[in-house]
Amino acid sequence: MPESCRNRLCGECAEDWQSLVLRAGGLWFEIGFDGRDDFERLLPIRTAMCAALCTTPFWSAQVALFVAAAAFLPRLLQIRQPRVLLAYWRALLAVSLALPLLQPWHRPQAIGAITLTAANVGPAGTPVSDTAVSLWRYFTLQLMAEIIGIALLAGIGVRLVILALGLLKLREFRQRSSPISVSPETAALLEQVRSELKTRADFRLSPHVHSPVTFGFAVPMILLPKSFPSLDRRFQTAIACHELLHVRRHDWGHHLAEEIIRACFWFHPVIAWLIARIRLAREQVVDREVVAVTNARKT
């Protein structure tokens, strides 16, 4: 084969290989020699996304170690007050979420920008072996970051959809519930507890719940099981007081915010564990308030 033909074929192979590498790294769009401006414009965005995703494993490890060490502090100091524990677990959650912002001295090393010029993306026959290898390494990392990012976003989307379906289910339960006025004695007792706590909420009976469910902002709703009117008055008073205290403390807003956080960080079990500890401490705080209120009613 003549030398000129051999050089022409090598140049064509190099150009095909370079185009293949660029297409593999593009994922959602194909980069050609005519799309150089679009590539250079989107490159900083993709680099920033890659750098952010690369910090996720390190942040996850930091949160796990930080919470594991901090979880022993209440036992070490023998902290048993629910209010103190509630504030402590909330502080741990806030610090865990803010760790990337609290470490300005430790930032991931950004991937160097790749400038596509006529020197490295040129006509057939230009040596492109070094450029092809650099692009391949860069786009391999970019591709992995994008795959991880898609998986994380998909998980967040699924969890948010589940949360939205749960809210729609609560709306359906409310629409199918019946007023508590069908039992005059129970209605009078609930009105008395509302007056004592100076908290307004709508009590309704629902055949779809097996335990009290409290939700809502502007018009708080407390769904009670159908068996609630048949309970002893002491139990009715304690349950109504418990749910009304949740309304007075605006715990539904906290619960909803925690669900959103858990959906966004579904991949990290430590975040879910912290939220579980927060909810346990919150229930203990409300239980102690119920005991105080019921004892005051007895005296």
C-alpha cells in the first residue's frame, strides 16, 4: 500500500476514534467537530456536577463516623431528659447536613478543563493519541458521575412520589371520615380537652386508621379509630390530649420536613436513624406533657 494511502487511513481511524470517545462521554448529546462551542459551554456544568457527586461518598463516611461518635455522648453523660435529647438529635442532623458547608478548606479537586482547539481536534492526519486518552479518562469519570447522579435522583424521585401518594391517602381518609358528633359524650369530652389546652383541631372518626393520625396546617385534622368512643374516658382524655399537644407544637410541619429530608438522603441509613431518634424523643416530650396535663386535671 502506498505511503500516502496509509497515512490517510491512519488519519481517518484517529478521527473516528476521537469522535467515538466524545460521543461516549456526551451521554445525552453527541459532540461533533461542529459542536465545539456547545461542548465548551456545558463543560463547566458537567465538571461541577462530577465534583459534587464525587464528594458524596466522603460526606457519607464523615456523617457515619461523626454520628457514631456523637451517639455515645448521651449515654456517657447520662442525658435522659427528652427535651434535651430532642434538641441534641436535631443539632446532630443539622450539622450532618451542613458538613460540606462547614469544611471550606476541604474541597474536591476539580477536573481540569479540556479545551477543544484546532490543535487537538483537527482534520484527519493530526496526531490525537494523547488527546484521545485524556478525553477517555475524563469522560469515564464524567460518565460514572452521571450514572450515580441519575440513580440518586431516581431514588429521590421515587421517595417523593411515595410521600405525595401518602399525602393523597390522608386526604382520602379525611374525606371518608365521619364527624365525632355521632357520640355526644365523646364529643363533649373532646371539646373540654380542646378548651383546656386552648388548641383547635377537628376530631373525626375513620374506619381506615387503627391509631390516631394528626396532620394539617391551617385546619389541623385528627383522625380517630372507629373504636375510640367505646374506650374508657381516661384513655380518651389521654389520647385527645396527646394529639392536641402535637397540634400545639406544630409537629406536623417537623414531621413533613423530616420526610422530605429522608427522601432526599434515602441512600444514607445514618440520616434515617437520626430522624428516628428525633421522632422518638419528640413522642417522649409529648408523653411527659400529657402526664403533666392529666395530673393537673386530677388535682
